[in-house]
Amino acid sequence: MKVLGWCDADRINNPETFAGYFNDLEAKDHSGLARFHCRDRAKQDLLAPATADFAMFDRSERHLGSWEYQVYGTVESDNAFGVTFAFRFYCTLQFKGDSDPGLMRNWSLTSFALEPA
């Protein structure tokens, strides 16, 4: 019963916060697009991006709420001598929510790291 009282208090005293709860509940899951954009970002730091091979099952997307996502994954790519190296990438980004989530310009990249695996 305490939860309902708290929820009703927010509905009355803070309608914007109350509406935000439902916006988060109704928001579509864009974790797949977040993964796609983070992979594209990882390619930018590779010496031979055309050779990028992303591990299919070694990945993780986590929805943090408010259209913010953390993405972790592994990619293998060749160096200048054709030797393949493995890297881990970490990415946090947030969808701005005002347009097409398929376009990177509608996302804010909060953090990114690419390091040897």
C-alpha cells in the first residue's frame, strides 16, 4: 500500500515525474540499435575496419533507463601486417528521443573505450 501512496503523491505533487515513469515503461527498447551504433564507433578506432569481425555471442547490452544503454563486446581486426588482434569495446550512449533511432546523429555518446582483449 505504501507504493500506491507514493505513486499517488507523485501524481498529485509532481506530475512531470509521474508522467516520466510511464514514458520509461512505454519506451521502445533500442538496445539493438545501440549495439549497432557502438560497433560502428569501434570500427572508427580500428586500423583495418573492413576486417572487423564482431563476436556474435560475446556481447552485452544493458538498458539503464531513459533511453540510455551500455554496450560491451569483442571485435577482431587485422593490423598493418595482416595479423589479427582481439579488442574489447565499451560504449555508453543515450537516444535523444526526438527522431529516428537508426541515425547516430540522434544519439549522444557518453563514453567509449577500445582496448586489447
